[in-house]
Amino acid sequence: MSSKPSLILTRLDVQRLERLIDSLDETTPGVIALQAELDRADKVVGHDEVPAGVVTMNSRVHCREEASGKDYHLTLVYPKDAGGDGKVSILAPIGCALLGLSVGDQIDWPAPAGKTLKLQLLAVEYQPEAAGDFDL
């Protein structure tokens, strides 16, 4: 198993995600995985201190799957906003895995049929904090 990259989260995202977790069944796999990611965050910073290359909630990212070279453009969103146009819920395995990553990080993405894909974060194309959009 590969080591997990370090995570940087914003206090605002942590507060909002903890409220989300409190509102859901905590035995759901997505909720368990999200809580584990929040618990392992290396750094929690103010929304004005987060580096531009870090994935925060509502960030749009560009990833590449290592084996196939396929590119993905995904937006990390809350469950109510998921679906269509590359919008991935924070409760989906890939959504949870993206949160807090920095450009250049690689993650293992559990895929159907028990396969694991390696994804590399190539760019954060839009980050609300960098754009000054703090109330998304």
C-alpha cells in the first residue's frame, strides 16, 4: 500500500464537513472515510492561508490516471451539489481522497472490479480561497 500524501485543510472546510458528518449516518462508508481523512490532516489553516495548489471544497482539479493516461477534470462538492459535469461528492471515494491534496500528489483510487488506479493531481484549476470566494 502506498503512503498517503500529507493533507492541508482549511478551518472553514473542516467545520462545514464536521457539520455534514453530524447530519448523516456515521456508519456509512463515505462518512467513515471522510472522518478518517479529517482526522489525518497534517495542517489546518485559515482560508486566507491555504496555498493555491491545494484541493479545498468546491475546487476544480485536473488529474491524470497513470496507467491509461486519461485526464479527469473534477470539481469537489458537497453531496447536494454532486452529479453531472464532473462534480464529485466529498462522500465518494475519489472526492474524499482528493480533499487536501497538493499539486503533484498521487493517490490510489479504488475502481470497480477491485482494481486500483493511480491518479496524479496535475493542477488545481480553480480554488475558491485563491479566487476570494469564501461563501460557496
